[in-house]
Amino acid sequence: MDSITANKSIIHFNNTCYTSLNQHIEDNNFSNIFILVDENTHLHCLPKLLEKLETDKTIEIIEIESGEINKTIETCVGVWNALSELDADRKSLMINIGGGVITDLGGFVACTFKRGIAYINIPTTLLSMVDASVGGKTGVDLGHLKNQIGVISNPDLVLIDTPYLDTLPQDQMRSGLAEMLKHGLITGEGYWNKFQDLSKLSLDNLDELIYESVIIKRDVVTEDPFEDGLRKTLNFGHTLGHAIESYYLSNPNKTTLLHGEAIIIGMILACYMSTELVGFPKETTDSIKKLFLSYYDKVTIEKNDYPAIIELLKYDKKNNHGNINFVLLESIGTCKIDCLVDNKLIIEAFEFYTS
């Protein structure tokens, strides 16, 4: 697969990853190298990376705890302190190897330490390969509120080595698949139709789908790097999806949802609202719900959960002037951004999901 240029980043795939990484290190004469991992990627992914690295630079490993609950400014402080204690300077390189928490947080740490050091993302989950590592969004959560603190800053390289997916449990694979399904809905029938029967999916097919998803996201963020217009379409299903994810993360009586599990619910809700507000075909909404629930277990959402989830919508990053802005679908591949939706319709959408 050919490498892809996305703004100031170059995205390499599989066999070209480590040749490109070693050449980049040699060309830039970094002073030292820091590798950010969690306990899972330390065990399952770091050995392969160290085996492939060809450098005499000092390499230091910094480990954080895995999980969205640790995607916080407090974790950043720990990493910043580690970098300082290990003599990182402006010519240091940071390599983030892991899922979306690692690439989001690691990118934010790198681009704020000493006002910015170079960094490279090596996504090891399907979600981070097709979404989190591409586009330059970095940052952390504020309490249980998703991605409230951060900057847009592109890594030097993104290395997508799909054999890392062999280390993932199936629920993590399904979480990443949710973003690919979203890419299909916002892009058009050609890509969307490839997901209608996943029983026929092979590893070769998956590589091709990942590559196509990366191109879809690359094209969007290249045209609109700072989310002024087109890039908002990537948030389809995320306004309510993030609120649901935050609610289940913060509520001790709920089982925490993976990002993709929450986004699947958000997309079903958004399809229903699209039908009611902008003419998205009802039969398509029904078929999307049926398809999604054949891949994902239905989550129990009680009526008394609705107000708390709706209250969390006010923290969505797309909001402006006090308005909560949704991305809706007029048809598969045609989005309408900055749509206002009243609470009554949101509750109806929840009832459609739970019915």
C-alpha cells in the first residue's frame, strides 16, 4: 500500500513502516527517543518496535495506565515530569505506541513539552488506526467530559502496521469498526456497501478497508484542518455518542462503554433524528439499526438516564453561541451540519433505539 500524505504527516503502512521510521530518525538527528506505552502495548507491541529500531540514540520507555479513565491532565503531568527527569530537550523524539488514549495524550504531551517536540504515532488498535491517529487532534478529557483540553498538531509520521491487531480482543475490534461504519455513512454507498456482510471479511479485505478509511479521513482533514465546516461531518453520531460514553464512564451504576459502542448508539439516534428533520429515508434508518444491532449488543438505557445524558450535550465541542449542533444525514454520503434538535426529539430517538 502506498504511503499517504496528510497535512504535515506521512502515513506509512505495514512493510514500509520501519524503514521509514529508521530513515526519519537518521535524517533528523534526534537527541534521544522516548516511547510512550501502556501496560498492554508494553507487553504485546513494544518488543516488535524495539526489534525494528535501528539507532544508537538513547531510548527511554515511559508507561502509563491504560483506559479512557487515565486520559487526564494528571497523567500528562506524570509524563511531562518523566521527560524532564530523563533530560528530554527540544530535539527529542516521542513515539506513541498504543490506542487512541496513547496517541491523543502522547501527542498532546509532545506538542506542549518545551513548546513542542517531534512525535510519531504507532496506532495498535483498529479505532486508532482509522481515526484517532490521523488528523492531528490531540488532548485529554476534563473529568468525565471527553476531549475538552487539547490542540491540533500533526505528528511527523503515522505508522499503521496491521499485524498489531492480532493482539486485540474482539470488543476492541468492534469499537474500531464503528468509526469505519461512520465513514461509510458520511461518504457514500460505495464504501458503506462493503460492510453489509462482514462474514465474508478476510484480513486482506480489512487492510484495504483500513486504507480506504484513512484516505477518507485524510481527504476531510486536509480540506478542513480546524473543523470549520466539512470536518464536522466526522462527528456524525458523536454528539450524543460522546455524551453517552461520558455518562457511562462517570456513573458507578453503569458498565463503562468502549468509544465505538457509544458511537454506534449515537449513530442510530442520529439516523432517527435525520429521518424526522431532514428527510433521511425511514427504511434506511430501520435497516441501519438492524445492521448495527446485529454487530453490537443493545445497551440498556433507562428513561431516567435521558436527562443526565442530554445535560452533558452542552459540553460538546461543536457547540457555539449556546447552540447544540448535530450532524445529520440527508442521504448516505450527504451530511447536513449545525442542525438544532430539541430535547423532545432526542427522547424520541432514545425510545426508537430501545424499542
